[in-house]
Amino acid sequence: MLERLLATFGRIDGVQSAAVVDADMKPIATFQTPELKGIDISLGIHESLREASRVASVSGMGGIEQLWVESDSGNSILAPLLGGFVLFVSSHDKSNIGRLRHEIRARAPVIEDLVR
């Protein structure tokens, strides 16, 4: 069920992968386009969120809802979930990051229910 839910991100223009990673940085469910099969997408996820949380705390912003990175070749969005899980979505440069942020926010509660 979780893999099918992650696969729905693939219907969004530009999305190349989506995954849920546990607290030990092990992917528990993934969706990847064929050209990304075999790539370890979990590397650095928790370290990135930890550093973003530190920066947010120091600047008085509160907790992290999403961490997104835009580059010339694509976007990556990390969204912490309950229980130490993280939702990761990546896309190439033609994707609409606003739509990705919205879709992640809409699906996060359902994903949290599925990983409990």
C-alpha cells in the first residue's frame, strides 16, 4: 500500500523518486524511475534534517515541516514524519516545487498512518 501511495508522486511532472526512510536511514518503501533504480537515496537525509533543525532552532523558527533544495538540475524535498521517519521526493528541473510541497503536505498524514 505504501509503495503504491509513493508511486502516485510519479504522476507529477518531473518526479523521479519518492521514498520513506526509517530512523536508521533504511528505505522502507520507494518509488524510482527506471534510470534511478539501484541508487541509494537515503544517504545524508537525517544529517540534512538535523542541521536544518539546528538552524531553525537557533533562528527561532520552530520545527521543520519540510526542507527543500532547488538546483539547476532538480529539486529535493525532505519532510520529517512521526516516529523518526522521513519522506523524500526528488524531481528534475521541470517540476513545480510548489505543487510538490502541497502534495507532500497532503499525503504525509496518510503515510504516517501506514508506517505505524
